[in-house]
Amino acid sequence: MSKNLLEIKNLHAGVEDKEILKGVDLNIKPGEIHVIMGPNGSGKTTTANAILNNPQYKKTEGSIIFDGEDITNNSTDEIARKGIFMSFQLPEEIPGISVTNFLKYAKNKITGKPVKVFEFRKELQQNMEELNMNSKNMERSLNVGFSGGEKKKNEILQMLTLNPKLAILDETDSGLDVDAIKTVSKGIEMFKNESNAVLIITHNTKILHNLKVDYVHVFVDGKIVKTGTQELATEIEENGYSKYKNHPSITEG
């Protein structure tokens, strides 16, 4: 059995004086797709921000091990260089910086190597075609004037370009129509292999209809209260989260 790519142990974290995570344990192995689901305010996005060590979120207990190394207190840019990528629920607009130049700069920073421009642009064009993105967007300012769907597709394009070891997708399916969700799911399938892993954070199951996931984790009140297979997501879609509130933590195989 392969070793864990990510290990979160007894993680407690919050914002200012409010504790949000109250003892999270999570293991992700290479080649796996994990899903975090839960009601608003349950700690899903806080978990993602704690992994990346967003300074707005303070860890008070626990540890985060990535690829065998303790990254609990590493800076966000160090964590990104080690191979963790996070897509944002509300992608930022950056006037004056084109999609191409942003990705080229980011890839250079992540790899520490000069980008071969011809190969880079060719790969970018191929990925944009696969994601049904307008090739003219390559020269537009990053996310400026983009529709919601274009912004989310652009996040997936960044993931494919940077090729991290672990991709964390925070509400990437939020506000998307059926066709855009299918495109995002296709991008995840293009990215996933036996050496990397994906952690999807979502409120609903639409994005899972076109993916085969390994584990679904239900978050309630800062803890994982149940872990199961893809069927757990279907059950939540039908019945909601009410049965898991004030429920002891349980795990399926």
C-alpha cells in the first residue's frame, strides 16, 4: 500500500477567537480523489486554508504532513512550491496581467526552471481546447470580464499547467451550469494519475456525477462525522445532512 501523500492529524484551527476545526483527521494517498461535503460553516473551506497556511486562519493544535514532510508552519508560497494547488471559490481578477503571462510566471516560480515558451504555449492551447475555452482568452487580463464559468475553467487550466501533487478544489462547481460542470469534471480526469491526488470541497453532488471518487467525508461542526464511498454522496443528495448533526463520528470501509 502506498504511503500517504497528505496526513492531517488532530487539526484545530479558527479565525480570531473562533475555533472552527475541532480535531480533523484526514489521510489522502496518491491516485485518490477525496470529497469534503457539509453544511455552511462546517469547516470545509477552513480545512483547505489551513493546509495552505492562510495567515487569516490560526492553527492551535495538530499537524499537517505532506509527502512525508511536516508543513504545518510553512509559508503559503513554500507549500505551493512543494506541490499543493488550491482553486478558489471566487477567483481574483488581475488587470494588466494576461492569462498566458500569469501562468508562465507561476510555472516558473513553482518549478524554479525557465519556461520553454513554444512548448508552454502549445500545451496551453491544447488544454484550452479540451476545456472548451476560447483561445483568445490567453491574451486577456486574468479573469477580468470573464463569466463565472470562464473563471472556474481558468482555475482548472491553472491546475493542468502547474501539475501539482495535490489539487484542492474549493467550490469549483459553484454557480456553474451542467455543461460547465462536465468540463470541470473532464479537467479533473485529465489531471488525475497514480502519482497525484485531488481534494474536492463542495456543497452538492453535481460535480460528482461525472467523476469516480474514492472517499466522501461529511463535515459537521468542525469535524469529520462520517467517511464513506461515493454512495454516501448520493445519500446526502437525497436526504441532506440532518441525520449527521449531533452524531458521533463513524467511518465506512
